[in-house]
Amino acid sequence: MTTLKEQLHEDLTAAIRDRNELHSSTIRLTLAAVTSEEVAGKQKRELSDAEVLKVIGREAKKRREAAEAFDTAGRTEQADRERAEGEVLATYLPKQLSDEELAAIVAAAVAESGASGPQAMGAVMKLVKPKVDGLAEGGRVAAAVKAALL
């Protein structure tokens, strides 16, 4: 079975062979981020698939934020490029939870903790976070928890 990092390398080779500039540059940047994560710290180590997924998630988030910034600045061409790179990265990430699925998980956590009011947000987040890790962005999770506690 191939690891996620090996899959990225194979996809990079295929993208270069197909002369697909968008895919090859996006995967190259992602592999660079994975490598820098591997050499960070005192000792070089091989990242697990879960850690590689976190790096890809971080890279995808950077693309979304950059696209928003370019949109705000009126630079639609760069924004479209960032979104396209984000879509390439999304193919490696697990499917994100829908708003309804996220709301159901949050509602169950609120019931489980017996929490009420915004001051209980930390306790509910502690229960929700492990269930949605990698399946929903932190900002979305926080907004859903806040909405459930109001």
C-alpha cells in the first residue's frame, strides 16, 4: 500500500508528464511543505499519513485565505488560480462535513456536556474537536458551537 507522500510523488510525476502546470506546481509546493515539516525539530523523521493530511489541510487553508485576499484586492485572476490550487489539494483531503452533519455532532456534544451559554464553549469544543478533526475547519466548528450555545 502506498503512503500519501508516495501518492503525491506519483501524481507529481504524472502531472509533469502530462504537462499539467497547475497540478505539478501545487503538488511540488505541498511536497516542499511536507519536507520542511519532516526536517523541523531536532531530528529528521518520516511523517505519517495523518500528519501529511494535516500539512495538506494547512496548505489548502492558505489557498482559501489567499483567494479571499486576492478577491478583496480585485485581483480575480490570482484568486481563481488559488482556488484551482485549493481544488487540487481537496482531492487528497477527506470529504468535509456538511453544515447539517456538523450541527448534529455539535448538538450531541452540547447535550453530552450539559453545557449552556457562551462560557461553556471550551468544554464543548473539547468534545467536538476529536470527532471532526480533518473533516471540518476550526472556524466552522467554532461558529457551529457558538450558534448552538446561544
